[in-house]
Amino acid sequence: MALTKPNGEAFRGYHDLGGMPADRIDPTDHDYALWERRVDAMVVQMTNKGYVRIDEHRRHQEMIGETNYATLTYYERWIAAFATLLLEKGIIHVDELRDKLMDVERRWEATPPTETADKGPS
Amino acid sequence: MRFQVGDRVKTLSVNPPGHVRTPYYARGKPGVIERFAGHFQNPEELAYGRYYGGTLELFRVRFRQVDLWPDYDGAQDDTLDLEIPEHWLVPDHSAQR
């Protein structure tokens, strides 16, 4: 049975892009910002230590909304989805996340990052 | 093992909601078992935090590009390999290819 939407179209995740029209892929290598490396390290460590599974992270990336999915960069998508995953699992709490975000914002306003400095969260 | 190398198979033609790893373009398509790729837990369940289920057999399945893309204009014998778990595969007893 193929489940369909009321208009008869099949369910197709907005992340399931194989075969859709797209621009050329830029194959040149690029460097990663420090915050992107930190996000990568945190996700890999927490996965390796068994707190979360990669499949859960993928599911949360598929749940961030079509516009977000299309416009966020790779690691922006990763951190947004990882935050909701950690909330869902009770590993962090909404108060902690809110307080940390406010903390980072205060620091940002006190000393705005220069163009060359790392702009990411810490 | 549910399938042997060389078996003709077809992927399920279903489009369920949830975390699904079989790409949309490869559903309901004929292919051939290229190799057994090991036992793995079901990512569709792991995605929802259910870590303790059994394992499924994973197969590398070889598809003809012309079967995947109706407007494919490359070589007729071009192929694509995808790894698909057993529960997405059924035997294909239709036409010989």
C-alpha cells in the first residue's frame, strides 16, 4: 500500500532529493570553521559513546522543516537537529539550552566577532 | 539467508512516513543481488530510539540506470549499486532481463 497525501501524491521526504533538478556540485575542497569542527566532534563522540544513534540524528535533520532544510548549511543543520535530539532524549533541558544561548548572545554583543575570527558558538 | 548472489529482486513500492533509507527513486525497481553486506539493526527503528531490536540482512543490489531513470540517456548497461535491507526486497519472478 502506498500511502498518499489527499491530493494523491506519495509521501516523499523533502530531504529525499535523488533525481531532483539541481545546480552543479562544486567539487573543490573547503576548510571548516572552528565551530563546525566542534559540532562534528561532539556529534561523533556522543554517537561513539552510545548516547545517541546516527539514525536519530538523521531523523531530526529530516524534521527541521523544508525551508530550514533547504537553506541551512550542513553543520547548521547538524547542530539544529542535534539540539532537538538532545532535548527529546532528556540529555539536555530546555532551561540549559536557553541559558547557554543567552550567555553566548551576551558575549557576542560584548565583543562582536571580527570578520576573520571564529563566529561560532562555544 | 533470504537471497543469494544473482537473485532477481524488486524493491517495495511503498512510501511510508517516518525515517526511511530506501531512496524514493529506487522504490518499486528491479535489481540483482550483488553481494550480502552483513547484519545490521533496522535504522527505521533506531531512528526512534529503539536500540534493542534484532538484525536484518543487508544486501548490495545492482540496478540498471535505465530502470531507475525513465529518461536515462547514458549507456544501456550502466548500473548503480545500493545497499538495501531485506525487508525492502521481494523476489522478482517477472521478465528475464
